[in-house]
Amino acid sequence: MYRAFRSEWYENKLFNLDKPEYERVIKFEQSLKLNPYNGRPLGYKFLREKKFDGKRVIFLIYEEHNYVFFVTITDKKAQQNEIDLIKANLDVYKEEIEKRIKSL
């Protein structure tokens, strides 16, 4: 079973969703703990997205630690910019996860 973490950016967007969307994302987060490779890969096996109601949840999978890291929620219009930004900062996200692991 995988553990899940959220970035601050992700949490801000999550809490701004309407109630049905919020509940759908929470259910999706829970399902990823059992099956983290659910969703469409975005150039790498560990970078994936899941679509819902015209939006996308973008997340990273850290197999070596059994963690899923939720990075952002975006719409189709901003999707490519978000993906490019994530790909350019993969090392930053890895450092963030490693800090969280050490603090547990």
C-alpha cells in the first residue's frame, strides 16, 4: 500500500473545488494508495494524470518509497504548462518527498 502526500499548490486547488468534485478527487486519492499506476502516463511511468470533469489531477509516483505525491489540479488549457513545469522541477519534488520521509 502506498502513502499519499499533497503539495501546498495541490491542496489550495483541492479546497477550491466544489463539493462533488472534491469528493471525487478524495476517492481517487484513496484508490491510488492501492493502485498508484491508475491514470495516464505523461512521458514518464512515474508522472501521471487522472481526468475528471474537464480537470486533471497530476501526480508523481515514488516507487522506491511507496509514495504518491499529488502536485496540482489543472484544466486542459493550462495542462501542458503545468506538465512542463513539473518535468523541469522533478528534483525539487524528490527533495520535498525526502524531507517529508525524514520528518515522519
